[in-house]
Amino acid sequence: MYKKILYPIKFEEFSLDVLSCILNFKKAGTEEIVLLHVIDVSKLPMDKYEGYSPEDVKRFSEIADVKMAEAVSMIENAGLVAKKLITVGVPYREILKVADNEKVSLIVSGRQKRGVMGEIFISSNTDKVIRYGNVPVYIPKFPAVFGGSKAACERYCTIPFSRALYPTDWSDCAAAALRYLKGLKDAGVGEVVVTHVMDEKAMSLQPPDKVKEFERIDKEKLETVKQELEKEGFKVKTHLHIGKPGTDLIKIAKEEDVSLIVMGAHGKGYVEGILWGSVSRNVVEYSDRPVLLIKGAGCAGRR
């Protein structure tokens, strides 16, 4: 399923830790990892008339090539094929271009960063890859957040496909994520927690009898999904309540001790609006568990 993975590498503090996570994807059929370093054109010294200097590009490329050596060695020692690419341009555009040219099945995002107020936020490049790309994106969790230990991060990396949380809002995007999730059975996912959080703001606008009707319908839908996954050989648990989707999904992931959250990057629920930028974005930014976002036409995964 993940025969070829693209890993854009910036040589930051946790770059090799993230790579160590990716190596575990060999259990899911990964054969090749494409290492991509993008020399950000906006960071190059620019001449007013001639643009950036080829000499500067050559110098930065040589440095990147040397820095890639350890990463390449790690990949090859794991029994995988390593391919390294160095390009110049706007990072997210280069990432998406290479993903398309190399026909990769997954993009692994860079690490998250901590802001001046101590909050976590995803990098602008990761944000744009998710927003404009068509390939599923895996966001590992290095460094650990909210006081979590490095050991905890390593545990989720070692067993990325064991127990998954699948949030659904019944959208086409969520359905696409479900189809993708089924393919993770061979990757090692044995248990799935299917959850739907009824948005408390939307429900507060409804009369009690209408809320109960929504709840009845949602329970039936959850049962249908459960049966569908059980036919595929998964052990399934369902979860339904009224609350705040973005916040509650993170709590459920912790309570159920999942090793992966699989969800669509876009979709619409009771309240009209694109989920990326609200629920899925919140989960990506603040969950301490790895997240797999499904993208593409209708959020369908490619290849």
C-alpha cells in the first residue's frame, strides 16, 4: 500500500527521528523512500536583475547532499531503496510536483513546531501540502507534545498500524477515508474505534426530540460501519456522543490509546464548512497521536 513514500527533509532537530518512524512502514509494504530537500528560493541571495546565483545553488546543494548521507544510510540499512532529490523552488510546490512525478503513495510531513506562546502549530509547507495536494499525508508526532515523552512517540512509531481511530461525519470525504482504512488491514491495523461526535452547537439549536432522532440515526450509521469493517476482519468499537468534535476526538484518541488517527482532510458535517481549518486541522495540530489524512478527489487516496 505504501510502496513508495516521499519524505521532504529539512535537517531539523527531529528529522532523523521522523525517518526512523517511516522505516517501520516496511511492515506495510514500503520498498522505497524518496528523500527530498527543497532549497527555498525565497531564502537565496537574489540579484535585482539576474535572480539567484547558480553558485549559491551549487553550494547549498553540496551541503544538502552531505547532510543526506546519514538518512540514506538509515534507509538502506533497513533494507529499503533510498532515492535522494535536491530541487530549488517554493517548497510545497516542489513537494507536490515530486509526489506526482514519482507517483508516491504517501507524503510524510515535517515535524511540528512550538510557537512563542507554547502552542503547537503545523508548518506552512505542511499546511499547503495538505490543502492543495492529492496524496495522503502522514503526520508523525516528534517532538512529543504537552509533556509527552520521546519514548511515547517512539512507541507509536514502532507500531503505527495496530489500533486506529476513525472519526466520521458521514460526508463523502469520511466515506473515502473509510475505504482507505480498509486497505490498512494488511498493513497491520487490527482494531478500529469508529466515532462520531454530534456537534453540540448544532444540536443546541434543535428541539430535544429532533436531537434524539439524530442520535438514533447516527447509531444506526455507526452500526452499519461496524458491520462493514467486521466483514473485512477488523475488531470494531463504536463511540457516539454530543460534544466538541475537534477537542473530543483528541480525548477519545488518548482514552482508547490508538496508535493512529485516520480521517479525511475535508468534509462537511451538521454545520456547513470545510473541515480542514476546523476539526481535522485541530486534530492534526493538537493530538499527540500520529494522523493520516486522506486527500484527493472526494478525499480518495491515490495508488
